Amino acid sequence: MTSLLFSLIDVTARTPDDRRRGRILVSLSLGVIALLLSVGMALTLLQPSAGRFINLGLATLVFAAAALLGKKGFVSAGAYILIIASSIGSLSGVLLNPTSPFNLFYLLISVSLASVLLPPRQIWIILGLCLAGIAGVLAGVPAETRTAINLNLALAHLTILLIVSAFISFIGARSLSSALRAADEARTHAEEVSQQLSVANATLEERVEERTAAYRRLADELRAAVAQLEESLKAQQRLNQMVEELAAPVIPVRDDTLVIPLIGSIDTNRVQQLLASALRSLEQTRARILVIDVTGVAVIDSHVAAALIQVARAARLMGAETILAGIRPEVAQTLVSLGAGLNEMRTAATLQSALSLANKGGDVL
């Protein structure tokens, strides 16, 4: 039922104010048609006549036309039809019954209809038509009749009532129209803001996706760089290990004999590498003889001599004897001048002599 009623008063219009006035027009027209087809038909059937049925049919057609115009969006045209029909009814009542001035007061209905069915400024047009109708009545009714029914005083009061009603209706209609216009502007602004927010959200989502993709690419690049750095670090560690091994290489010449050839200068780091390599190799091979060949060492100072003695002592603790081979004359003179004693190990002039010494177990000068 509700959906049927809503479909009946639904109006096609461009603005909210037109839709409001159109719905009022359709509702009034349908209500009057319902009254005409019920109460009007009942009254007509009580005193049936051709004229009554014609008037009833014409009134029904007029209000039906007004309702149809309202539904199609022609609200002002339908409103003028109702207002003119109402005005004609009021004015014709005076002409048909000139002994009573009260029929003209129904012109107030025209002003009331204009206040709810027309734009505010058009209320003054309806007022002007009503006043013109009053002037026509004054011109059409004889002077003696006007005096007899006191029509002049009645029309003066009616004129004041029409002007006051039109002014009040204009104020109310303009306030309502302004409120509806403000509401429509607010709705339009809200829709624009909502659309802008939707665009902004879409743009923000795109930016977030772009930033996320960029961060993912950056993370992948960082992971690749870290992996590459780790690989480089491992390669560097392997290279350092190779360098350490080459700095103090341990060469097994027999099952019980190890040879460590030293070349170049010897510093603190290299001494530590020599000590670590010698002890590690002795532990792994269980060798009994450790030959340190210093033929390629240009300079041996007291610090280097002390380091060699330290290696010999550590090797002895692990059950191995150390032989120092390849001491050149200038190196020997330096050691003597420094007072570095090498009593902790045996010496040999060459690596070959050291190996022979290791085989025989005797001293080689």
C-alpha cells in the first residue's frame, strides 16, 4: 500500500523544491478527486440532474489534469489550473447568488494554494488576479445590490485579508524555498566532497601501492646486496685464510717432519700466524721434527728471535723438536750483536742440512 501511494505521488522534477510542490499538487488533486467521486457523487445522486453530473465530471477532469501535469513535472501549470478553478468557483458564487457576499471569501483558498504550489514571487500574481476579480465583481454588481448586501464593506475586509494572507504566505514560502535551496546546495557540496574524497582515496591507494612496490623492490635489492656482501665476506675470509696459510705455510716432508719456509719480513701478526700454523699442524700430524727455514728472511731482530724461541718452546711442549735452518752470515752477525740466544733450538746452515740432521738426530754446525 505504501509503495502504491508513493508511486502515485512520485513526481519528475529538476529541483527538490519542484518535487515538493509537485507532490503537494498531486496529493491535493487526488484528494479532491476522491471527495468528488464519493461525497460529490452521493450529493448528486440525492438530487440528480444533467447539469450536476456535467459539473462533477468537469471538476474531476480538471483535478485529474492538474495531477497529471504535476507528475510530469509541470507543477506551475497544474497549480494555475487548480487556483484558477478555485477562483472561478468563488467569483461565480457571487454572480449566481448576488444576495450573499460571503462566497468571495473563498478567494483566500487561491492564495493558500499559491503559497504551497507556486514559487514565492508568483504569489503576488495570484493576489493581483484575485484583486482583479474583486474589481470585476464590483463593476458587475449594481450599486443598489452592493448597498443592500453591504458588499463594499465585505470586499474591503476581503482585500485586506487577501493582502495579509499573501504577505504571510510569501514570507513562509520564501523561507521554505531558501531552506530547501540551502539543503540542496549542502547536499550537492557533500556529494562533491564525497567524490573528491573518493578520488583522493583512490589516488592515495595508488600511491600506497606504488610506495609499497618501491619498498618491496628496495627490500629485494637490499637482500641481494646483503647476500652479495655476505658472499664477498666469505670470499674475503677464505682469501685471508689462504694468505695466512701462505704467510706461514707448513709443508710435511716426511711423516714425522714438518718444514715451515719463511720469506720476507716478519711482524707481530705473522709471528702469531706462524705460531698458530705450527701448533695446529703438529697437533694434526703428530710430527716430531719442526724445521723453520729462514733463508728468505732478510732481517731477524731480537723481537723475531724471541718469537722463534717461543715457537720452539711451544713445539717442545707438544713433543716436537725445532730446527732453525738457513741463517745467513749477516743474520748471524745481527743475532750475535743483539745478544739473542737461540739455545732453545738446534740450527743448520741449509734446509738440506736440517733434514739430514733430522734423519741422523745429530748436530750440524
